Amino acid sequence: MLLAPAIALTVAAALLGAGAVHLRRRKARSFRAIAELRPGWAEVRGRALVPVHVTATTTAPISGREGIGWRVVIEQESGVHGWQTIVRLSNFIDFELEDASGRITVCAANSPVALEAGETRGRGGPFDPLPRAVQRLIIDRASAQGVLFHKGFRWREWVLEAGRVVRVRGRVIQMPGEISVSYRALGERLVLAGGAQHPVEICE
């Protein structure tokens, strides 16, 4: 007799939990179509493309992969179980994001970018030599950071390659366009950008 209420509560909790998980998954997929974007914060999903007028991309310093942009973090062992970041670098060009409804420019060259796509990683130490490219990045900053090469290191590199489908979250803003709509007047176009407190977020 006393077990029934407990079972009912357990089932109800399970149903609520399942509903919450379903809601989170549904929200995670609620992207805006590019053609429907308006000024404000938005998350869109599309294919990253190099603009047609761009003739040069950027090269990731560790893997040598060509792409729209890259981010590198190198950490050194600190203490018993800690890690200290000693190298943090990134470089991006402005690119276009395309979905079935249209395209929008992502202003990544002059915006802070948090890239979490196209990751490779590795680690090394005194008895496991690091790749030369990683060593060069560390040596360039050794005098300022007090790097000790008898400790362990780990590194991560993210590269956004052209054609990769990604999610981008940023602020939709209006910029002067390149097409005149009246005498000495330019139309406006929407772009995705970030700021010091809110970087452009790019993930898979």
C-alpha cells in the first residue's frame, strides 16, 4: 500500500526529467534562418565559406592546415595537478555563413572568436618531444613566461576550414552596404559580429 505513491512520484520525476532533456535538445536545435535574422543576438547554423573577393586564407601554426581561422592554446604543468596557459593565439579572416535561405558575413577578423571546431590535440614532455612547431611557439614566449622544459606540456589547435558546417552565435548588426539605393546613399546589410565581453562563438 505504501509503495504505490513512491512509485508514482518516481515515474512522475522520470517523465519530468525526460521532458527537460527533450526541451534542452529542442532548444539546442532552434537555429534562426539567415534570411530571417534581425538586429540582436542570434545563433545560426550553416556552411562556412571564403568570400569570393578574398584571395588569401590563414595557416594554422601547428598543423599547417589552411582555413578561415585558427585558435591555439598551449599549457604547461603547474603544481601537482594543475595546468597554466602559456600560449594563447588566434587568427581569423571575415567569412560567409550560408544556409538554405541565404548568406551572412561573419566579422571574425576584428572580433574576438571562441572557436570550438576542427580540434587536434597532443602532449609531451622531457621524454616525449613536442612537435617542432609547438616548441617554436613556446620558445617565442619563454623569456616572458619563465617556461621550464623539464615539465609536461599539452596543446590544442582548432581550425575552421572552408566548407565546414558549424553553429555560429553572435550579434547581428547593421553595416553600410556596397549598393547605392539613392544619390550618395548606401543601403544597409546585416552582419554577425562579437564584442570584448561576448565573442563570436563557433562550434560544431
